[in-house]
Amino acid sequence: MLAVFDKSVAKSPEGLQSPDSESVSAFKDGFLAQHFSSVHPASVTINLGSAGVMAFATDKQNPLLPRLFAVVDDIFCLFQGHIENIALLKQQYGLNKTANEVSIVIEAYRTLRDRGPYPANQVVRDLGGKFAFVLYDSSSKTSFIAADADGSVPFFWGTDSEGHLVLSDDNEIVKKACGKSFAPFPKGCFFTTSGGLRSYEHPMNELKAMPRIDSSGQVCGATFKVDVETKKESSMPRVGSAANWSSHY
């Protein structure tokens, strides 16, 4: 899977950015989407206009960590992995028996956006299993990205030469545009348009970017760790049913 977002949709964390002569523009002339298509000839590419691009392929995948893609009411979601407590979540969100993991993520986001009954960190923490997902809501031009606490699914992100955020389950795809400005997506974390990167296991603590050194001794993106010494002033507030949750996260 692949997602490239403009800075207005997903501003890359400063720690992930680094001067790198190897990085190029992922957007220019559809460069990265075309490269993804060359690697996955049967892939599907979704043009999100000025917001970015998403691409999805079912080939070359781990059968234990399948990829899924769905669009519901202008909400686009790429999902890889599986959710273990799927029956409980279907009941919680009022979904029918045929609903799958990607449907659950979309409905969880929509419930959060429209009613905000739970903090966002709790919603992600309640997804039991091995997963990584990228969601884009075109109605509010917001992104919602997360990975499980064990980093069970290969999931990488990086910053291209123009500051666009690139995400994929294939590190070579990310490196194609981002050079050394890439890293594994942090375990147990979620990223939102207005809230940036946060830990859903320790939502009250700040995240600190630690330089990531590759095998040749060069700085290669950053690893984000929970800073046990710094805490946020408050956890994410709930919002009323009349409010749009996406403007609060």
C-alpha cells in the first residue's frame, strides 16, 4: 500500500525530516505512484487531488496480514493485518456480520468524527490485533494513521524533497522518494492532521524524536520514543454530538 499526503493534510514531524540529496518529489509527474504501479502492475491508484494520492495492491502480500481497501462516504482507508476482537467491535459500532477490518476502522473514525464518545487514543487502543492503516477523509481533508503496539505489520514513513509525507508497507517504495529521510512508523502510535504524532498507549506523554542510525553509520530518519519526563496538559477532550471531531484532533 502507498499514501502520499500534502503538508496541509499531514505535516511531517520535524524529526523525520533531514537534508538528503537522495530525496525527490513523490508528487512531481506522478513519480511515486507510477513507480508503485511498476512494482505492482495490477494496483489501483486513487488521485486525491491537491491532498495527495493513495495506491493499493493485493499481490506480493503476507496471507496472514492481508491488505484491504474501502471507500465509504468520501472516507478512504488502506488497512493491512487483522483484528482479533472483530465480533465485539462489530457489535459496538452497530455493523453487520459481513463487515471486515477496514469497515470497522472507517466506522470507528466516523463515530469519533461525528459524535466523539471516546478519546481517539482509546478508539485505536481498542483495536486488538496486528494492524497498520491509513485513512483520509476528503470531506474534512484530514488524515488518520496508526500502527499496533508491537509493530507487527511492516509500515514505514518518510519525507520527500518537498516535505510531503510518504507511507507504505514497503520500505523500498518509501526510500525511492525519501532517501534516508525515512523510518519505521512508531509502534503503538497514531497520527492525525491537527494533532500530529501521539502514543495511544501513553496519550499524556510527549514523544521525543531520536536520530536513527543505519548500518553505515548515517542518520536515517528518526525513531520516536515516549518521553516519560514530559506530559501533555490534558488528554484529548470529548466533543459533543453537534461538533465535528475531526476539527478537535
